[in-house]
Amino acid sequence: MEVVLYLLAAALIVGGVVGAVLPVLPGIPMIFGGIWLAAAVDEYQHLGWGWLVAIGIVGAVGIALDFVSASLGAKRIGASPRALWGAGIGTTVGMFFGIPGLLIGPFAGAVIGELWSGTSILRSAHVGIGTWIGMLVGILAKVVISFLMIGMAGLALLFS
């Protein structure tokens, strides 16, 4: 039975790495779940609670970055507060429509918010592009954090 549970943990971790890039899978929570399952099967002998808490904190930072990355991209180029709210709302609504929603939602939200602030269409499109750039940086951060979590678990196993 342990082998099956370890295989499930490995599948969660691999699926989580895929989910760090594809927004249809909750990548970071899957990685954490796989690490935690592997630690539980091992009865926390090699990967204790301290490591799990540290890995969990790193994962929580990654999830937070994922949610705010689009808004940060818009803010970086001087978007209005309404555009920032629009990017956040667009991201949230877009999550319910899969990959197309996650690609279009933040952009559309930022553009609508910037237009609502009374700026030109060209400036609003510029803010929307900044939002997309923020999303790409967020995806990169998720990938890095995902591998950091896996690396931390590896270090815990190596040095225990």
C-alpha cells in the first residue's frame, strides 16, 4: 500500500508542476499535497513538521503572487486604481472560464477599468498589456516557487 501512496504523491507533485504553467490545475496546492502525503506515509521521519510548515509558507507566498501578479503588472506601468480593481476582478471571473478566461479576463478587466477612469483606448490597451506581462511574470514565479518547494523537500530528505 505504501508504494501506491508514494506513486500518488509523485503524481500529485508532477501534476502540480504542470499546473504551475497551466491555470486549469492548482499547481502549488497539488505539490504541497504530494509532499505532505509522502511525509505522512513515511510517518514524518524524514520530512518533519518544521519542513512542512516552511514549504507551506513558501507555497502560500506563491499562491498570493499568482492572484496579484496581473494587478502588479498593471500597477507597474501606472494604471489607475480602477484598472487595478478591473484586473483583479477580471482574473477572478476569468478563473471560471478556463484558460481563455484567464488570458482574456485580466486584460479585459484592466482595459475596462482604465477606460472607466477616462483615459484613451490606446492608454487602456497599454495597461492591458502590462497586465499580461504581470501574468507571465506570475507564471514564472509559480514555476520557480514550485521547484523551490520540491527542492526544500529534497533537502529535508537528503539531510535527515
